Amino acid sequence: MSDIKVLALVGSLRAASVNRQIAGLAAARAPAGIEVDLYRGLGGGLGDLPLYNEDIDNAADLPGAAHALRGAVAAADAILVVTPEYNGSIPGALKNAIDWLSRPYGHNALSAKPLAVVGASMGQWCGRTKRPVNRSASPEPTLSTRPRSRCQSTHWVASLRARVTTLSPASPTC
Ligand SMILES: Cc1cc2nc3c(=O)[nH]c(=O)nc-3n(C[C@H](O)[C@H](O)[C@H](O)COP(=O)(O)O)c2cc1C
């Protein structure tokens, strides 16, 4: 059986993003049988996408970045969203990506796709919109040096694998 493909979408556009470090850790520590790829888009990740506009969401005008994102999500078996919290919600870049993925109507690329959300926030509340996985007073922690982070990233990816296996039509548990 070929590897289960997990696509990691990073909600932060920051070059030194802690959340990108976490996604990298999940890729580096993925259990056997799982391949985790960080979505890079046309080079700038989710930052390549223009703001969603229904006027350009058609075959003739569809931006290359939107085409690339839809294709990457469609090709993945599961999605791992790794994101900080911005003002009590998800960052605009991530929301914009979800808007692109949710259309055209009736063709939501995320529909029925196993998806997990993890991330780190350094604000006072440590991310209220999702379960926090890390917190530090240090502005730029090096997550790969933390045994707990390494262990957790492997656990999240393994949990996604279990979900993919459960949903698979070939699975004996279905
Ligand atoms: C615009 C903005 C809004 C933020 N809002 C929150 C928030 O609501 N809750 C929180 O815990 N942290 C908040 N933060 C702090 C981020 O969680 C922190 O900067 C985090 O490290 C960003 O992740 P990154 O390192 O992957 O870029 C905010 C940061 C920014 C830039």
C-alpha cells in the first residue's frame, strides 16, 4: 500500500513562523507509511492566493495559486492545519484559503477530507480557537529541540492516519 499523503497548511506567512516549524517537525517525524508535505503553493504558501473573488473563480480567470491549492488538497488523503490564532480567530490567509477551497458550490475540496488543526500561539490565552500544543515566553523557540513537541507531532500525524484508514472504502472497519 502506498504512503498516506498528508498536506500541511500553515496559517502564518511569517518567515520564522513557529507554526511552520511545527509543520516541519510533523513532516520530519511522520510515522512509517505517512508522508507529510508542507504546502508551498507557488513559493509563498497560502500567501500566494489573491483574496477570494467569485468574479475570477471560473475556468478562464482562475488564479494559478488557487488552481494549485485545490489540486494539492484534492491529491492529499488528509489535511493538517498548523496555525496561530489571530484576534480570537484564524489568520486571514487561512480563512481566504478555505474560501477558495470551498468553491465552486458543490465541489468543496475539503469536503469529507480528514482534517486536524494544531498550532502554537504566544498570546496570553494561548489560542482559544483550537487546542494549544505549545506555549513559550521565548519569542522564537526552536521546537525541534523539544522532546515533547517531537512526540506530539508524531502523535497528531498517527491520529490522522487512523482517521484516513477508518474513512477509506477499502478499510475492513467500514
Ligand atoms: C494580528 C495578530 C493577532 C494575534 N492574535 C492572537 C490571539 O488572538 N491569540 C493568541 O493567543 N495570540 C495572538 N497573536 C500572537 C500569535 O499567536 C503569535 O504571534 C504566534 O507566534 C504567531 O505564530 P507564528 O510564529 O507561526 O507566526 C496574534 C498575532 C498577530 C500578528
